[in-house]
Amino acid sequence: MKIIRILIGVLLLLTGVNAKANVWDDVKKATVNMKESIETKVDALMAPSADNTSEIIEKIENFTPKFIEIRRDQKAAPKKKIFGKDKDHYEKKAQEKLSEIQELLFDKKIIGQSERIKQIAEKIDLLS
């Protein structure tokens, strides 16, 4: 009878070790899958986009005269005005144009990631 108890105990012990091995294998597989997923996402972010240099240059050529005109109007505009356009109005227009050109020059994914990094850094600062 004592031998049967020992055999049952050994059997249960081996079954438990096997179960732990299965759980560990699952953890290893999940880790490998996460690593592959992260690498795929990084590769997608870093992949060069199609060469549209001529299109970008054309858009910059169209951007420049409009931006220069806004800055000239801003210099000539009064500092404050209740009705009409003042320096602040033209500054807002200039910043809108600059954001347009920023999207042309830099990939939107990069801009989005830099915004996420800024937000995360701010959250870290708040927690510190």
C-alpha cells in the first residue's frame, strides 16, 4: 500500500512538472510572438515611402509665395485691431501653413510618434 502511495505521489509530481513545462512553453511562444509583432511594427515605421520627391518639391514651390505673402501682410498689419486682420491673425495663418509644409517634409507616422513620445514624457514628468 505504501508503494502505491509513493507511485501515485511520483505520478502526480511528474504530471505537475509536465503542466509547468507546458505553461512555460506557452510563455516562450507568446514572448516570441510579441517580439515578432514589435519588430514588424518597427519595420513598417522605418520603411521608406515611395519616392515622391518631385511632388513634394512642387508643393513647396506653391507653398513659398503664399507663406511670404502672409508674412508681408503680417508686418504691415496693426498690432491689435477689433475688426479686421491684425498681426495675431496673420501669425495663426502662418502657423497653419507651416504645419502643412511640416506634413509634406516629414512622414505623418513620424510626426504622430513624436507627439506620442511628448505625451508619454509629460506623463512621466507628472508621475515623478
